[in-house]
Amino acid sequence: MGAISDSPISRADVEEFQQQGVTVLRGVFADWVDTLRRGVERNLAEPGPYTKGYTPEGGSGRFFGDYCNWQRIPEYEDFVRNSAAGAVAGQLMRSAHARFFHEHVLVKEPGTEERTPWHHDQPYYGIDGSKSCSLWIPLDAVPEGAGVEFVAGSHRWGRLFLPRMFSGDDYIRADDDHEPIPNFDKDRADYDIRTWSMEPGDAIAFHFLTVHGAPPNLSAALRRRAFAARWVGDDATYAVRAGRTSPPFPELVGRLAHGDPLDVPEFPLVWQSRD
């Protein structure tokens, strides 16, 4: 099928995203790889206030994470405002517009033994809404079996799992509707688990409720740098949670009330449908 207006995706991509909660997009951001690599290297050299190091003392490699730096790292802001990412996300969500939520950078250097635990993103966030899209963009080649894994269709389960720190511990939450996450590794045959080998500039688009996790990077030489751009659609609202959120957005306390639209500079409106 041909590309949809304003973005390099097809109607088949949209349908797969809607039905499975995840789809792979080949080469859609190839022209932005060098820009994002420069941004990530700047981020590694100048970490932000939310930087996390997930490699224990004495461990091998390095598992680095950081987010909410797009306003201070020009390469990130350039991508957010000037790439096709907003159009891609908006059309995958079937939304009248796409609003940027935040970016999340994850780097696993060679020899990193830590895996990213199974989780889905929505319970971490201080927002509500059914229209959401993360664009996970590798900046290094991802061989078969080394990439993020997704449980297809899990965004339609109607279940919320306790958010889990990447160290493996659950958040302390008072939300009665959150449940411990199942052991997907133990019962893999019971689920439709999808993963792909990828090239820099490819992207995996997935819903905030799609369960996913990632293996360690046991390569002796290959880095695994990834830039994730999070987007929300026209039904997104601010949510006050019973416990901590990630990202925390402390600057919004007192400015937004539960149920308010996200019409603040922290969440710029990047794309609008022409229909």
C-alpha cells in the first residue's frame, strides 16, 4: 500500500499498530541517524537531572538511561519539531493531532549484562488517554535476537501492571487496579512475542500499553544506542497518580489539574491532520 499523506507509512502499518499494538517501520528516520547520534553523545557527556545508571558497581559494560532533555539538547529538539515523527505517530494513533510527550534515551554498551524487565509504559506516566505512540529508533545495528521484544496485542487486554524500575523492583503504588506483571519468560509459548533485527533509522512504533522488554547486550563490540520519542493523541489528559510517576514533571504541579488537557509548552503540539 502507498504512503499516507505527510508521513512515510502505509495504511497497513496503521492497521497493524491498531490491532497488534506494535509495528516495525523500515528506514523512516534514516536521514536523522547522524543528528540523533550527536545528540546522544552530547547527552552521555552532559547527563540531565533524571539520568539513571542501571549497571551495578563492578558490573561490566554500561546501561545508561535519561529522559526529558529535548529542550536543552538541540539535536533532540530538531528531530522532534522537524522530522516526520509527529506525522507518523499521529496517523498511527488515528488522532487529529500529535503532541510530543517526552524523549527517552537508553544506551547499552558492549558487555552490558542487565536486561530491561518486562513492563508497559502507561502506568509510569501522569497522563490518561487511549491514543499513544512510542517510536523506538535504534542508532546502531540490532542483530536478530538482540532487540526489544513485544507482546503483540497486549495493549488490548484491559490490564494495568505495576510499574517496575529497570533495576527489577516494583514501584510502590496505591492504585488498586494495578497487578504484578506475569512471568512472560516462563510462559513464552503462551504469547505472541515479536522482535526484529534492525538497522539504524528503522523504528518500532508501539502503544503505551504494549508489554515489552529487552535482552542484555552481550556483544563484545556492538553498542546499542536507542532514542525513543513518546507521543500522545487528541484524547490525552493530565493524570494525578496515587504514587510517583516517571517522568515526574514537578513543574506541572499546581499548573494542571487531573483531567486537564496537555496544552502546556512542555508538551508541544507538533502535527495536526489536514482532514
